[in-house]
Amino acid sequence: MKENYYSEDLKKAVDVLIKGGVILYPTDTIWGLGCDATRQDAVERIFSIKQRDDSKSLIVLVNGFGMLERYVRNIPEIAYQLAEVADKPLTIIYPNGRSLAPGVLGSDGSVGIRICSEGFCNELITRFRKPIVSTSANISDTPAPAIFSEIDEVIASSADYVVSCRQSDTTRNTPSSIIKVEDDGVIRIIRK
């Protein structure tokens, strides 16, 4: 990663997250809106920006198993195995989230979390030291932006900080696969 080039970008994004703000940032999949996943006020702002029903939970990004274990009770062994062998971004819905804003949890207490391996995003989470919400940077029920130029100006202007990193990247990534893992290890594919 171009550490010197992105250092100021990372610092500004982390400052906004610490203050409970919303950032527009590149993830390991598509461009997303993000905030501190432990702050309900920040999560509510994202629902408002996206004009999204707050009964729909949000995906959370972490930087590794250590952080994952702080926010999920009783991780089924199969989840570790799936995360380790995944060859593309994989969001796993775990049965029991903890220490997170209620808005990121499902009605049953479950939480969708992805271990992020992309350089900039991973460094952002590492510097912030807490999970970050990751939801597509679009108005609910409109197409998700694969590249920065596809982001609606309404969304961009609603964020407290727009990350500069990868704005000119035209690589078309797709949303992650989503798998739900139950306490007993039963797996259900939600999105391929």
C-alpha cells in the first residue's frame, strides 16, 4: 500500500469515525458508507442517508479473527474454516453479536461480519480499532455503485468525509457472498 500517500486520507477518515460521523469509502468489494458499528446514532444516520428501513441489519467489517471474537459470542468452528478458505470476500452471519449498535444486529441478535483483507480498508479498521459498518453507497433499492463515478451526488454530499483512495480505480468489484452459520454449525447460503 502507498502508505505515505494514503496516510492523511486514513487519518481524516478515522477522525470522522471517532466523532460518530459517516464516511464514503472503498471496501474490499464495492464503495460503501461506513461508521462506527458500536454507535447507534451513527448507524441511524446511515439508515437516514440511504432512506433504508431500519429493520434491515447492516454488514460490519473487522480486520481479523481477534476483532471478530470481541463482537461475536460463541463462533461456530465451521465459521473459522469458511473464513480461512474463502477466495473472495465472504460475509458470515453469526448467531450472537455483542457490543455493537442495535441497528447492525438482526431481530434475532445475529450479525453479518466480514473480515476485510483489502489494504486501505484493513488499515482503516486497524487504526480505528473497532468494527466499521459497510453498506453500499446508494439510496435503498437503487443499484449499488461498483466504482466511485457511479455514486449518486446525494449520497456523496451526505457523508462527513469522502475517502480519496481508489476514486479513479475502474475495477468492477461485486458485493460479497453471504452465508449464515447457526450455533449448531448448520450453514445457509444467503447470497452467492
